[in-house]
Amino acid sequence: MGEAKRTIRRNEKRRRNRNRIRMMGYQRWLQSVRGNLATFYMTYPNNSQWNARSFTGVIVSTGKDHVVIQDEATGRTEMLLYRNLDYVTIDLIF
């Protein structure tokens, strides 16, 4: 029984590490394109007003679970959570 518990714990730890690496990948990638114009496509389940929405703005900063963008037209700053993120398109500026 002790061996089975160790195996389960080991597998859970591997799964957590894989998820952490994936999340770090998003964060690193968005951090590397900071300052570029991007469109974030988000889904909000169980929302009666709108369940899908897109946000466009310049990437200001990234965090462990969020990205901060600023809309150049309005000057509005918004924080978007990765958990609602479907995909991102970026207009690269070289």
C-alpha cells in the first residue's frame, strides 16, 4: 500500500510540474513580445451579458496568472486572466 501512495504522489507532482511549465511558457512568450499590439480572445462561461469577448491593446506586463494591456485609443488599462484566455494574435513591431 505504501508503494501505491508514493506512485500516486509522484504522478501528481509530475502533473503539477507540467502545468507549471506550460503556464511559464505563456508568461515568457507574452513577456518577450511586451510592447506589441495584441488581441486577446476570451471566453466567460455562465455570463448572461456576453460569454465571448476580445480585447485589443499593447502588452504592458505579464504575471503568473494575468496579463495587463493598455488600449492606445482610450488609454484604458485592463488586466486579463489566463484562465479565460482562448487565444492571442499579435502584431509584431520590429
